[in-house]
Amino acid sequence: MPAVQETIDRVRAIDVDQYKYGFETTIEMEKSERGLSEDVIRFISAKKDEPEWMLEWRLDAYRRWLTMKEPEWARVSYDKIDYDNLYYYAAPKRKAAQSLDEIDPEILKTYEKLGIPLREVEALEGIAPQNRVAVDAVFDSVSVATTFKAELAKAGVIFMPISEALREHPELVRKYLGSVVPVTDNFFATLNSAVFSDGSFVYIPPGVRCPMELSTYFRINERDTGQFERTLIIADKGSYVSYLEGCTAPRRDDNQLHAAVVELVALDDAEIKYSTVQNWYPGDAQGRGGIYNFVTKRGDCRGTNSKISWTQVETGSAITWKYPSCILRGDGSQGEFYSIAVSNGMQQVDSGTKMIHLGKNTTSRIISKGISAGRSQNTYRGLVSAHRKATNARNFTNCDSLLIGDQCGAHTVPYIESKNATAVFEHEATTSKISEEQLFYCQQRGLGEEEARALIVNGFVRDVLQQLPMEFAVEAQKLISISLEGSVG
Amino acid sequence: MLEIKNLVVQIEDKRILNGLDLTVNDGEVAAIMGPNGSGKSTLSYVIAGKADYEVLDGEVLLDGENILEMAPDERAAAGLFLAFQYPLEIPGVATMTFLKAALNAQRKARGEEELSTPDFMRRVYGAAEQLEIDRDMLKRALNVGFSGGEKKRMEILQMALLQPRFCVLDETDSGLDIDALRIVSEGVNALRAENRSFLVITHYQRLLNHIVPDTVHVMSQGRVVKSGGKELALELEASGYAEYRATEAA
């Protein structure tokens, strides 16, 4: 109840028609030369002082990538990306530092403006210990700050930029990197493998419940620069971690590429909860600018009775191509996917999930809510499959689409493959429209038009919002309302 | 309280109201009867401010103020309530949530303090009890999976909670069995007050046995063609609308 009111109040307080994170930070950057070559990869690897095997891994990926073709099966259309014109590495000139005092004040200001607390003292103010959030802040190609590292280390939790982990925990990185999303996985993942610059590395030791929420905040700033982050999270036996990811970018007329890879590994009885609020710049009403978001996210429930849960709120990007998936390898493992994808203006979303049932008694649950407004197109694409050894696999899928206005589109493309007769897969799908009648009804009871729409949309996404950590849910609710402002003509 | 002067309304080039005049005084319960297609429901929607209706001429004055230029939510805050013939479903929004949002929106628009949660709950539970609405129903999504009777009772509950100045009931008796009709009518009667008026739109006399009107108006071809006391409803029940349909055909 209060959350709805809060949404409404916040929406009112915010300037309409503004992607409020669209500002740019002026700062001296060090970049690789334009385009991609083995030299550029060597440059990136050297910048990060990587071990030799890592460089080889990258080069191998690059050579693979040269033979691959950009996928065309998604329901998205865009001008060809000129990979030779991109910068693959851009980092603030001032060295990322041991203390916040060494960080460029412009960057600190940027995160302040974004509302991301980089100073631990500030982050602690008035917040109960269980509600604390540790942040890894990634600015273009590098991590600029990671908070609460020391406190987490006391619990044995490793939380650091992946470039740092490559130096400090090479054995862990080497063991797991690419073990969920192989180098050869797909065009964008392979590109990422060749050029990934930074991202977060998390390791939770056996039996440890991570004492606070972990989060990474991605910011693309530099023009013509691709962001290729790589996140790797390992939950060892019997551990638990909840991880949040947020993203924004400046408002620009040209498109920017974001091709990330996220790998999750859950060992026996471990649980990973991964939440995303994706708010990349979506482009303007005419479809100029915006982020091209081609992301490969996959979790491996490697251990028995392990659990991986993806929750995503997608409001940004000009193009979203993203299918957070679960490989249910361990017997009794569980995968979950909760998604809210909001599209407005000229946005194109092709998103969904894959639940690959390999082990016995594995279960998965998919709840997807697509909201389309403006002239946007919103596609849910999902695969549920049962291997022949996946006895008693269970899946429940529910895909609902809500249309606002009559120039947008919603599409549902489910793929179901079962090679085991005991598997039970259920699929439900609905498409509805916010009707003028519903709006009128709410208004007749005293709600303003925007409030009425926020209420109806919140009702539509409620069962997904409930999956988000509390603080996040309020943010997400607010974000959805903003994204849809003025969407009914 | 409510004064309608020479109201002319069309929808998609079709004239529905043709210079309708109607006055409802403070504390009065006025019934509007008439054959199908006489413009009764259009009248209720135009008063409440539904889009799609084009007002070509006339005024609707609530306490002397023309409300035709006001948005539907502004009219609601000014004290106008429409009990829908077909109440809408709002999936995922708990009835309680909806009620609180609506009440607070109205209070805010009038510059009043929001109600405290205990005050709010007391009011809702009080109204729910009178209308024999189970508390569990208030936790369910508004109108989703409710029976026709439950939806109508929920409309009256909202009316009781929002305490409007002027209530329009659009065919509230349709789809009600005899028990539900009694409960709904008692709910409405309990709200009758000196400073509150009702416009009860109905096709049948039977509702008016329960909600006894002060005045009865007969509509035909988008106009009030006859007005009288409650006995007029009984006459209509006996003679039917034939007389008024004949005028229509002419």
C-alpha cells in the first residue's frame, strides 16, 4: 500500500520526459585505438597486468569471433554495428585507487548524482546492518571503487573487480571463467571474451551467508565506447548471496554497444539471487541514440539442490537482447526467472530465459511481464527443455503482456523440448490492454490519470516486484512509472 | 445541487442527448427511468466525464459550478460519484490498496489531511460489515473474480467510504438477486442525507420499492419528457414504456 503511494509521489516529483541519468561526465580518459585487433587485445590485457593464460584465452576468443556472424533471429532491427569504429577500452586516466580520496572527484560526483553511495560512511548512515549494500562501481571499462571489501573479507567473501581477482585469485578465476558461458557460446559472448574489461568477481565460501547485499553499478560514459563487462559469481556449497546490478548511460544521439557476460555457479545446496535494474539510455522518442544491449547471462546449478533466481526489471536500452538462463544440472536444483520488461518510444525488447533441465527432480519457474507502450516492440522468447535423464522435471511458465495504446506490439515465442516422459511443463500466456474504461473507472474514484496508470501497471507486475529486495522494489516501481509517463495518448 | 441545462451530446456523430434539463435538489433522490436507448447511461457518463462524448451545448452545474470542463478525477474530488453498471476489474491491485489510494487522492485534491491507517481501516470495515462484504474480499484484487452482486456491493462500499455529495447509480439493480438487491438498497438508504443527493438510473420499478425516490423522471430520445412523484414509477410499471417508444418512432 505505501509503496504505491510512494511511487505516485515520486513520479509527481520528477521532471517528466527526462531520462534523468542522461548527463555526461567530463574527464580525461585513456582509450585503446579505435577498432579491434590482436594489438588492442594485448593492450587491454597489458593494462590489466593479466597472466599470460588470460591473454591467450582472449586471443583465442578473438580468432573465433572473426569467424562468427552476428545473430539475426531476434525480433529486433537496427543499423549494422561498425565494430571497427568502436573503442574497446576506455578508462579514467587517474589510476583506480586504494582509497576514495584518490578517485577523480568528477567520478565521485557522477556516482553521487546517480545516488550510488561510494563512501562507506554515507552508505552506513541510518541503515541497519542487514540492509547494507556493498557496491562495485564500474565506469566505462574499469572498476573505480568497491566498498565494504574489508568487512566482507572477514566473512571470507571475495568481492572485487574481476581484473583484480585475476591477479589475486587467479586459480579461482581460471577454474570458473567460461565454464558456464563458453568462449564459443555466441557472437556477443565471444566478443566479450576477447575484450572484456571489468566487472565484478564474487566468491562465497562454503556455508557462508553473505552478510550484505552485493551490487555492481555500471555506467557507460565515453562516446563510441563499448562496455564489455564480465561478472562471475561462485556460491560454494551451502552458501547464499543476493546480488544487484544497476546500469545507466548518458543521453547521446548515437548508439552505444553493451555486450556483457554474466556467469553464475551454484554448488551443492547453494543459492544465488541475481537482480537487475536495467535503465540504460533508451534513445529519444524518434528512436535516435540509446544503448544496444546484447547480454549473455547464464547460471549453472552445478550442485545438488542448488538454486539460482534471476529477477530483472528492464526499462532502458534501444535494443535489449537478453536471456538470463539456468542450467539445472544438479539433482533437485531450482531455477527461477522473474522479469518485467517495459518498452516505450521506439524501444525493441527481445528477452526471455532458458531453463535447461538436466538433473532429476529439477524445477523451474518463469514469470514474465511485458509492458509495451508507444511504438515499441516487446518479445518474450523462452526455452524450456528436459534432457532424457531429467526425470520428474517440472516447469511453470506464465507470460503476460500488457499493451498501452495501439501502436505497440507484444509477442510470445515459447520453445518447449522434452525428451523425458515424466517431465511436466505448463505454459500460460495472456495479453491485455489497459483500457480507457479502466482508467476512467480509477479516475472516477479520484485518481489522476498518471496515478491510475501507475496503479494498474503496478498491479500487473506485482508478483514479480515481490521477488525483488525491498529497497529495490520501490526503485523499480518508480522506474516503471517514469518509463511509462505520457504513454497513453 | 445538480442542475443540468439544455444538455446536447453526441457520440460519433450520433445525437444521444437532445437538450436535456434536470434539477436535483439537496437531499433529493431522483429516479430516471426510460426505455433502452433513451440516453440514460450516456447521461451518467457525461456527468462523470467519460471521454468520447462530445458535449455540443448545455451545462452541468454541481453546486453552481459547471463541471463539464473538469477532468473525471476533479469531478470526483468535487463530490461526484458514479456507481457503474459494469464495474471494472483491476488485476493485481488489492481492493484495500485501491480504496486507500482513491480516498487519499480525493482528500489531497481537496487539501485535506490523509486519513491515518486505523481511521481508514475502521471506515472500510464499518462499511463492509453493513454491506455484508467479507474482509477477505478486501484483500483480493479489485472486482477480479467477484460475482455480479459482489461487484455492485463493492460499488456501494466505495460510495460509503468516499462520502460523495452527488451519487449517480447506473442500473445498480441489474444482475442482482433479491437478497443482493436488499443489501445494496439498504446500503444506499443508509447514505441518504440532507446534503447528499442521488440520481438513480433504472429500467425497472423494483429497485424503487427499496430505494424510494422523491421524484421520478422519464427519459425518451435524450430528453426528460415527464416528471412526477414516486407514483409515476408505479404508473410506468403498469403501462410500460410503449407510450414513450411511440414518441421515439414518430
